Amino acid sequence: MTTKKGESALSVEDIPIPGYAKSVTLRSYRPASDKSVAALPIVLYFHGGSFVSGGLEEAAVPAATLASRAHAWVLSVDYSLAPDFPFPAALEDGYLAVQWAFENARAVGADPKRIGVVGHDAGGNLATCLSAVVRDRKEFELCAQVMVAPMLDPSMTRVGDDSNVTRIDNVTRRCALGYRAYLKHVSQRMHPYAAPIESRRLQDLPPALIASAGDDVLHVEAERYSFELISAGVPTEVTRYKNVSHNDLATHPQVLTDVATFLGKRLGATDGKSLARA
């Protein structure tokens, strides 16, 4: 275990766990000098990269920031990447990561009843699709889901007008290539665990926060999905951040502040003594 200095000291540790098709690594971020009796909430973080790139280093800033500001045990998930590991490998890796956190929470002073998921780009897709899988399998529960500039529409029929976007970041092309690698069969582009915006079963998902970027062609589908969640009765907050690009949204200071505030509200604080008696 190592200690990194940031807004507060964090204990950082890499933990290998069995994945869907291969071993995956969880990078654990925990407040290092916590002397309180309160059990930590748990947050699973999923990096971006259009399903084909990205990793633990890319996720370091948001994961560490959320661990510090939300005072949470954050597990950054180094899920399997396409095309070598197509759907549903990344999603099932995510489920196994939540399962591992749930089973090991008490041993590290965390609360298995307060788990949230956060993701950027493809990670946002995984966060909300994982919320649906957890709901359906009923092994444990999630209390919050956060999507930051998420990829939600494999059909790519809701992409915004890039003439109004000043920093495109080649998002449209990267998304097309990513979906093609991740979803090997055309029929999978309508699967509710891959195309959440197409799902007609959004009821009973955990409360959601959606952050969209003003300079991002994907803001249309993100905001449309927020409408669908609200229509299904899911408590949902959505904010568009002006003059921010798709890529920059993941580490934008105001976004991270808002995500930490949302997680604090939805995951709350639980007395460690009462947890021990549960």
C-alpha cells in the first residue's frame, strides 16, 4: 500500500480480482488518516476511452478527488477492453467488481449498503448499464449512478450538430469505432445492457446524476436519457457545463465538486457502530 498526497492523504493499492474473461485490477483509494467511526461509502469508477482504450492512470484524478471530497472508498476498475474482449466482458467485469466490493466492504471499514457507480464516456455507459444489471439480478443494491459525458446510444442517431461545437475531440469517429469493436453483432446495439437509451425498463434504477458538456456532440443523448429516467420515476439531476469539451469533462473541477456533492447526498454517512451491529 502506498500513500499519495492530494487534497488529503489517500491510501492507494492495486488489487487483482477474477474478471469475466481474465483477471482485472481494481485501484483502491481510501482516506489514509480516517479516525472517525463512520463506515465509508463505496464508489466504483469506470474510465473513458470508447470501450477500446483508457485505464487506471486516466482515472487517477477523478478517482482520487472523489475519494477525498466524498470521503469514500473508491475503486477504479481496469475493465477488459474491446476488440479483444467485446460485450459483455467490460460490463461483467464491472459486476464482479461491485460483487467483490460488497463482499469485502466490512473488512476495510466500508458499508456494503451504500454503493454508487460513476463513469465517464464509455464508463458512463457501463455505470448505468451496470445499475440495470444489479437491479435485475437482485444480489445487492446500488444507491447512486453518475454519468459524465456518457456514451448511451450505439445507433448514433441522436448525435448533436457539431457545427455548434468548438472543440469536437473527434468524438463522433471515436464513438463509432468504439461501438463497432465493443458490439460485435448489430443486434447488440439495441440490447438494454449496451444501449440504455433504447431500454423501456428504466424503473427502479438508482438516483442519477448526468453531466453533459456544452462542447460535445453527445450532450443530446445524455440529456435525452435524463428525460427518459425522469419519466420512469428515477430521481435524476442533469447539468450541461458550457464551454467544456467531452474529454475535459472528466476532470473539470466543478464537475468533480458536483459529483462529490451528489454522492455525499445519496450515499450519506452511516455510523460505524450501527454497521457493526447490522
